[in-house]
Amino acid sequence: MTAIQEPVSPADVYGQPYAYVRRELTEPDWRRFPGWREVTEAQWRDAQWQRVHCLRNARQLKAVLGDLVDERFYDDLAADQRELATMSMLLPPQMLNTMDVSSTEAFYADPVRRYMLPVRSDRDPVWPSHPHSARDSLHEAEMWVVEGLTHRYPTKVLAELLSTCPQYCGHCTRMDLVGNSTEQVAKHKLALKPVDRQDAMIDYLRRTPGVRDVVVSGGDVANVPWHQLESFLMRLLDIETVRDIRLATKALAGLPQHWLQPKVVEGLERVAGTAQRRGVNLAIHTHVNHVQSVTPLVAEAARTALDVGVRDVRNQGVLMRGVNATPAALLDLCFALQGEANILPYYFYLCDMIPNAEHWRVAVWEAQELQHAIMGYLPGYATPRIVCDVPYVGKRWVHQVAEYDRERGISYWTKNYRTGIEREDPDALARRYPFYDPITTLPEEGRAWWEARRSRP
Ligand code: SF4
């Protein structure tokens, strides 16, 4: 009789730094939460139920978690919201359900919790913000050609249709505009009525045939009433020169129930059919940062979008310390996206230089090491690029840095096109544009250099 052999992990055979093991996706059981013991499967799959039961403050969170988490966590959360949060709290049940609530320590350590429910003690105690951090650190509003339409790259625009999302991420780069005001941040408001803003965007695109690629975003397009979104997309599809349309929605992972509603699926099918007939690439871009978020419902939402004719579903994650900034965390996530959920791992962005984000940000050299560590495991086309979104430049692959002062943590970048506000600037293409590493990652001399500048009167 032949003995049954245990499968051999490639790591055991070749001593690989990362061992790929195929893992089935699972939807954690929400009934483990005291507040959701009676919630049925039908309720859980209902987008409206999810929206109504989103958690907006520590009191609501406590009503769901009960004694699973100690009082000190709620105090820590309240302190953060009072003193440092740049985003208000908005957490769909779907997202809370992917977190580990087996103990207070596990909840504190949970990677999804770390960016969706930041607490005071998470933040960097010495340098919570970099001296060069800024609201709207990418200067998107400065590059608006009409309200909400950022023309930064030569052939691409970003259309911000609204300033809300079904979930608010602690590290949101559009913290200037997106979400409700917090104790620390009075948000800017879009002034035009949505219909007027959309008209102005369409008008600009009709007048600007050099733009071929439109990222339709916000906020999150899942918060645009479907009939309005469909009408906007159909008008975009009427413009002959628009060849790529990408819909930006973290809700595909944060609230997949939204993208599974019959009226949304049917509408998406109409839009995708029109895009196919006109030869336009229609894609969904989502934002998943950790493998725990990739559940069967997320895979179902992505599969459904592909089934109705969307050409591709891609992921643009954000690289964050304590969340996913290790080779194993990135590869686990990418394999789940690519292998189990039909979502292409596309980009990981360095966390932008917004206020109070230093504890999440990683240095450029760390990002370079991570890029190196993840090469060669995934199919080449599904190996994500780690990119730095350099103010006034745009996305640069982390190895493209032109010059790098490691002691002070200042990297310098160049570019090969003018942004919308530099058409008359003769030096735009010759200039070097700086980006800054978190000060706590610097050697002692570098930290002292910044400290000396901070203490100057
Ligand atoms: S989903 Fe995107 S736009 Fe909305 S809060 Fe998160 S990062 Fe910001």
C-alpha cells in the first residue's frame, strides 16, 4: 500500500522567501458580533441593510462589538477623532466583518482596522505629520479645468463626480474634500450642482479631443445615484475621442452588495454593452489593501461586473505600514485578487503626504525593497507596480527616483510631460520635484536635521 504523501510547499523544496499556497476565500461569520447575532444572510446581502447599519461613531461600534473589545479601545478611538482624524468614521458591516475581533489585542493589531478605524495610539507620537504634508497634497483642485475635473496628465483626466463614499478610509488622499468635516479638518465643498458639474465636464471633454482616458471617481461612484451615473457614462461614451473609462469604487470590496444589486448590474450591462460596441475599454478600479478584505462576496461582485461585459477589474491599493508593507502581505493579497477574485493587481501607491499620516507612510527605499521582493512570483502582467504619486509630477515607479538624499529622506523626481497648469512654464520638464520619507525612518543625523528646523522660531 502506498502512503498518502502530504503536498510539499515550494518553500520547503527550494527555500523560497515566499511560499505560495492556494487559499479558498471565506466570508467570516458576522454572527460572532453580539450586535449582529440575529442578522440573516438575506439582510447581510442587502446593500440597503449594509448602508443603514454602517458604523459612524464609537457608540455604534460598541453596540455591535459589546465586550469583545475593552473600553480603552473606544477611548483611544474617540481621542483620535477629537485630536487627529482627517476622516470621519464610516464603516460598512462588510468591512468590520473582515477584522479580527477575537480579543482587544487582535483588534488593535488587525491590518484592516489599522486604516479603517485609526486610533490615537496608532499615530506617530513625535512627527504625526511631515512638515511638508498638506491638504490636497497632489494639488488636484489646483489643476481643475472645471470644478471636479483634474487635468494633470496629457491624455487623461480625473472626474470627481461627488465628495462622498460608502466607507471612509483613514488615509484618504482627498481628505481635503471627501467626507464630513472632522474636529481637525473643515472639508471643502463642491459648489456646483451635480448636474451642472457633469455638464461642464462633458463640455470640456468635447472641446478637448486630446483627452482619451477618463477616470470617473469621487469619492466613490457607488454613491452616485445609478441613473445619474449611467447617464454621465453614456454621455462620455458619445464622445468619439474618449477611449478608456475607469470607474473608481472601493465599494466593490467595502460594500460589494452595492455592485450586486439587480438595478446596478442591469445598468452596468447596458453601459458595458455600449462601451463594447464603440470599442471603448470600460474598467472598474477598486481599492483593496489587505487579503482579509477579499471575500467570496467581493469575488462575486467582480465576477458579475466581468460577466456583464466590463473589460477588467483592477486593484489600486495603498502601501501602509502595519497594514500591508511586507512582501508576504502584498503577495498574499495579490494572489487572492488575481487567483480567486478576477481582480488584477495593478498598483500600490505610497501613502500620500497628507496630515497625520506619518505612521502609515513608508520610505521610498522601503518601497523599492518591497517592489524587488514581490517580483517573479505573480504573472508579469499581474505584478503590481509600487508607485509614488509625486506632487506636480504624477505617478512614478519607485525605482525611477532621479536623486535621493537618504540622510534627510528627500527623493527628487523628474517628469516628461506638463501638467495642466504648466503649459507656459519653460522649466517644468527640467525641474526636480521633491518627495519626503517619514522622519522616523531616517538615520539619527537626518532626524536631527529636521528636528533643528522644527525648533527654529
Ligand atoms: S474610498 Fe477612496 S475616496 Fe473614499 S475615503 Fe477611501 S480612499 Fe478616500
